[in-house]
Amino acid sequence: ISLASRRTTNNIAEYQALCAGLNYALTNGLTNLHVVGDSAMILAQMRRRRPPRAPHLRSIYAQSRGIADRVHVCTWNHHLRAF
């Protein structure tokens, strides 16, 4: 995924990556997923079904939430970033 734009925040990039992964699962008939990621904020929003406060993230949250419901995400787990 290339997100070379001055308007692209790290949260937008992380939501777009989540959407891409969920779309892959949907396209390939994968269900009952266990999602693991390193963005605690995004995982908490998805787990609690609470949209972000930031208006620019709400539409991509809704898109991700819709796909997650279709593929039935069972768990949302956080792991620490390793550099």
C-alpha cells in the first residue's frame, strides 16, 4: 500500500491496512478471524465498537467495521511493535 500524501496520518494508514486485510479475508472466503495488530487505539475502537472522535477517521472506521462484521472477527489482539 502506498500512502504518499501529506494528508495521510499514521492512523489513516493503519485503518487502510486493516481494511485491506479484512477485504482480503472477505474476497477469499475467510471467516472467524483473530486480528492481531500494533495499533492499540484502532484495536480498542474496533473491539468496543466505538467510532473514533476524529471526523476524518469515521468513514474508514465504518468501512472496516462493516467488513469485520461480515467476516466475523472473533478477537482483536494487540502486540507491541518491535524495531
